[in-house]
Amino acid sequence: MKTKKPLHSSVSPKAPLAAVLLFSGLFFAFPAADLFAGAFYDLTAAAFNLEIPAIPNPAPAKLLGPLKAAPALNAYFVKVGQGDCEYLELPNGKNVLIDGGPADYSGTGIPPVARFLTQQGITRLDHVVLTHPHADHFAGLQYVFDHVQVDNFYDTREDNPGASTLKALRKQISQNPAVTVNYPAEGDTLNWDPGEVQVKVLNSCSTPGQSTSGGVLNNCSIVLKVTYQDISLLYGGDMQDELEARLVSKYGSALQADVLKVGHHGSANASSTSYLGKVKPKFAYIEVGAGNPFGHPTQAALSRLQATGAKIYRTDLDGTQKFTVSGGNSTLEAVIDDAYAQPPETTNSNMEVFVPPVLLAGSRDIWLVDITETCTSEGEVVSAYPAVYKMIVSEENSRILKVFRFTDLEGIERRIEVYFTGGDWMKYGLTYFVTNVGADKGRAYFINDLSTADRENGRIAPRIDPFDSKKLADFIAADFLDSNGSVKAVFSGLAAGQ
């Protein structure tokens, strides 16, 4: 067993005098000489072979350790596809999840929010907020409450009767004694980090109500303004221009925020000029899915946001973003993630989009009407915007030659998109069109979330039956067609009769 010798020993090995004198000069030039006084006396004693009684060590200097990072607020805008999900890390160490995004879009059974939570090592959430009862905001929360410890849940009292999984989720939460359910009211302050972070509730439907109207539910969104070190972040769920106008009237310039979570995924009926004029954002975050069927973000909303001078970030293009506030300053960084996976691509080489068009001779028209035009979770409607598809199909082999997509977003914005293909399949975002399938050859189908396994096993069910022009005119033509069945001139870029 080895033992340590005392620091100051009477052992006196010889040492060259020159070396001692050299060390002495260097030592006394050192500003912290007192700290090493004992070592110096040992060396001088050894050099002159003198017996010098050991002296006690001087009290150790209080040296500064590594500087601690200043408390910070970290705000994440999470890439979850067509839906909303935000995450906050507060200076006091608490954390918050605002909305949980949609259910699984990738065929894995795992919602996008699960991947983010796993990558960040999050096993406990102090606070979870559901801004409003639409599936692209609440469907991912089923996983959260199944796999993560949650202490507090914040909800509106607005019900969406058509959303059965919402009812099941709320029941599950209410029966969990570890979760405190809160219904914040407009004007409340949430004490998530008292004395450091101010969290004000600017809107909430805290009295019981129910609706299946997308606009009503969107305008019931819990709106939060989070302020730390004079930097503010504004979270508005899916609020539309009607609620924006009310907030402008009530709060005016108090809406100002450095960071804006853009309402309703950048739809045309949100981000009004008057609202943005009061918020005056420096950074704007749009949470949106690539190739979504709603045309989000719309050019109208983007133009209004660009006019504010804000830096605009989109989860479909920029991925998950992290905004940090510390020491009165802010920093921005991209978070490397794989939180959203597209459905597997088909191996069918005929499925091509934007292939040069073939001649349209010998073709026929098939009209498809999608009266819901939705992203869905377990069959539940997220939003309801009518869309019409006109497919030009080859008479010879039933292959899709050309597709027109017309949308009228609640009468606010009308758009047209044109796609060319020469195959049996066409993919639009998460939507597939197919005409040439087995015994049903020649019939057109509109299919959502179609996986490779479904195609290979023949599990292809029609979402919508094809309509001829007359039947279409009786159904929705007032918005899209002239009396003779031609596309209205309101759709720019498409000549009448096409």
C-alpha cells in the first residue's frame, strides 16, 4: 500500500543553485505567488541542504470554475408534417409542449412528435397545451400521454363532436390522477417560471361549447404570449382573421412580439395586414407539411409576412428550428431531425410527376370531387375545403395524361395547379391518383396515404367515385364551372374549355 508523503518534507536532496535562482525569479514574477509559497520554500531548502520546519499550506485560493451558462429560454418549432407542435425549455428547467401534431403519416405507427421527444431525450413534460380540437394538433398527444410523464394539461372547453379520438384522449387524461387538467381563461397568467418568464393567455374558449366548423374551432385556439428578458414569442394555434381582428381591437400594440408562430399554417384567411402590423415580428415560423393538399402556406399570407420584414422559416423547407433567448439576446439554429417521414415511394416506374405531356388525342375526361379535401387522422376531418380534380385519361390504356386541381379555400382563395404524367399513378403530396388497377382498369380513384404494402396487396379502396361533368355541375359547379361545363375564368392561367 502506497502512502502519500507530506507536501513539506525535511528530506534535502541537492539541487544546483543556478536552477533554484532561476526558478525564484520566475516564481516571484508570477502574480499568484502566495499560492505556491510552500513549494518555493521546499525547493530552496533542498538546494542549500538546510533543515527547514514544514510550514502549513496556505489557504487555497478561491479559483473560478467553468462559467455557468446564463439561464436561457429555448423555443423549438417542430417539424411534424401538416400540423402544429412547439416545445419550450424554460430557464427554471421546466418544459412545455404546445400541441402534438398529427398522427402517423409514415406507416410506422409512430407519430412525428415521438421522434422529436426521443431525439431530445424527453421523458417528462411539466406542461402540455392543446390549442384547439383539430386532429393535426391533438392526434400526436395520444402517444405523448401513453409514453411520457405529464404533470399539467391545458385545454379549451370547446368540443369537436366528430372527433372520436379526441373524446378518448380527453377521457384518458381525466382518468389519470397524476395529470392536473387546466382550462385557462383569457387574461390569465400561467406561472410556469414565476419572476422570469411571463406567460399571458390572450384567447381561450374556457366556457363549454361545441362545433364542427373549422373556423369556429380555429378561433377558439389558446393564444399565448411568452416574454423573457424583453423578448416575446406569440403562439396562436390556428387562429384566423376574425380572431386576429378581435385581438387587435383589444390589445393593440401590446401584441408586439419578436417571434410569431404563424396562424393556421399560413392559410389565406390568417396573418392579416392589421394583425401583423401590431405584432411586428422579426421572425415568423410556419409549421406546414410538404406537398399538403391545402396549398399552405398561401402566397397571399407569405406576401403579407414578407411585407413586415420578418425572417420567415418553414418546417417543410427548414426543418425543426430552435430559437434561444439568453442574456437579452437571441440566437437561431436548425435542429437536425428526422421527425417527419414521407410514406414510402412506389417502386412502380410508371408513377412520375411532371413527365412531359403526351398528346391528348383519344382521351377522356374524368372529374373527381373531394368535398372534404383533408388531412385526416383515423378518418377524422382536420379541415374541410372543397377541391375538384379533372383527370385527362387515355382511352387506349387508361393512363393519366394530365391532372388539373382546383381549390376554393372557403371562398377566399381560388387556385389551379396543373400536373403532367404518363403513367398509371400520380402522386400529389400524400395523395395518389390511380386509374389502371386490376379488374377495375379504366376507373379512376383518389387515394390518400397509400402505402407500398397497400398497393402490392391490392388493398385499394376508392375514396371518391368519378363524376361526369353534368353531375359535377349539379354538385359543386357553381364554384368552379361555367354553365357549359368549362372552367371559370377566375382561375388564371387556364383557358376556358380545358
